[in-house]
Amino acid sequence: MTQHIQFWLRNARYTALPQSTLPAVLAVSMAYKQQGFSWLYALLAVAGVLIGHLGINLFDDYFDYRKKESGYRNQLVREGMRARIAKCEYLTSGKATLKQLLGACILFCSLALIIGWVIFLKRGEVVFYLMLITAILGFSYSGPPLRLSYKGLGELQTGLMFGPLLIAGVYYAACGSWNFSLLFISIPVGLLVANILYTHSIMDYEPDLKVGKMTLAVLLKNKSMMLIVLGLFLLVSYVFVGYGIFAHILPTRYWAVMITLPMAFSLLYLMIQFKKNPHKKFAPRFWMGPMPNWERIEKAGISWFMVRWCLARNLLSLFCLIIMIVNCFIS
């Protein structure tokens, strides 16, 4: 039983959970001093977010595999083109069937919906509408009829889900109210989440273009424009926080997030270098955050990808952690 659970957690890409966990816990840290705060409903909301995230990841595999897109990276590697790893290996290897995958998708999403229903009974219709919008967007990432990730909208959809919608939903579940200041944190967080996927799509531009997968990078086409949009994702994130502080919407303690600026500059620099010379290697630096198992990553030949992807992920992580810390320990 334990091995079965671990099998599906791996397939659901639990390593991507920080993209939802940290924004969710951040929302709790912003809500816990508010009137009406409940640890029970805060923890239920976080659990629902995590389980729902895993379900969405599995649905992404399900629809990709049905669309026959999952094996294209192996083909590209055989043709000599740089690509990361094969997707849906557990399906292509026969370790699981498409029917079993669908069952796992339904199980994860049903658990998330049950948790959401419990919160709805306490907090009311606002939770219902947030759940409905999030569920539709999550399903539509790769599911019909919208298939947003195939139309260059997947990055923005994910940013909206894991930024404004997630933070507003968890905050409301935790304390039963809403605060205008959330916008000036949830939008930057959403942009940094979208930036993780966008960084990925820039590096996978050629493979995605070859198989006709329409990511935001493929939609933009122009390499200079790709970097400009990346810079805007990063710039707007910090501008929103800065404006919120100057306008007295956010407390001055939130200036602490500027500690992450070196990571943002490093990411932009590495992506510029990737477009100039994708084969140039870069070793991790302390300001880039943790990048475990680096020797194994280098042996696998994916250090060019992981140094940039991990940096984008670590930027989001530290950004959220700093806000959590100042909310909890600085008044």
C-alpha cells in the first residue's frame, strides 16, 4: 500500500509542490492575525491545495498521453536535439495503464473537492466560486475543450491559479474575509510561479516548436522578446511590492523581499547566456539557493536545464519564505 502511494506521488510530480505549498502557507501567514482565523480551516485549505495540485499534474499526463504528445522528447534525443526527459515514463514503460491513471486523477481531485466542500460549509459561497474557477482552470490546462497549455496560455493560467486565486482562497478559508493588500502579494507570487514554467518553455523552445506544442515562448517566437517578457515577469513582481509599500497598502517590513533580487538578476543573466550559448556550463552559486544531487544531475547531462529551473523555483521559494517570516516574527 505504501509503495503504491509513493508510486503515484512520484508520478504526480510531488517535487513541484513548492509551487503551491509556499503560496498557500504564505496566505495562512497573512491571515493568522485576522479576526475569525481558524487553524483547522487554514490547514484544510493547504491540504486541499496540495492534493488538488497533484491531481492536476496527473490530469496533465493523462491528456498529454491521450493526445500522443508524451513521447516526443525521446524522439528528439534520438535526432540529436537537446531535450530533458521523457514524459509519462510510467505509462510508456507499462508500469501503469491509462485507466489506472484516470482513476488516480479522479481520486486526488475528489479528495480535494471533499476538503473544499467542508470549508464551503463553514465559509460560504465565496469558497465555492473560487473552487469552481480554479477547478475549471486546472482541468483546462491540458484538458478539452480549452487546452490552454497548447495555446501559449499555460504559464499565465498557472500563475493565476497559484497566485491570486490560491492565495485569496486559502486566506478566505482561514479567516472568512478578504483584504485588498493580498493583490500586491498574490500577483507577484503568481508571476514568479508562471516564471518557473516560462523559464522551462524558453529552454524547451526548439523541441516544443518541432512538435507543434504552443507554449508562451513558442507563441512569442522572437528570442529577444522571450527575454523581455522574462524580465517583465521579474520586474513587475518587485514593482508591485514596492508600490504596495509606498502606497501604505503593505507594511514596510515587506522590503525584506528585495533580498531575492540577486537571484532574479542571476536568472535573467543565465537565460540571456542560454540564448547566446546554450552549451555553456554554469556551476551553482550560494545565492542561487539549494540545488541538491548536483553530481547526479551533471552525470545525467541536464545541468544546463536544472541550474536555471532550480534558480527560478528557489526565487519563488525564498520570496514566499521571507514574507512568511516577517509576518510571523516582525510586527
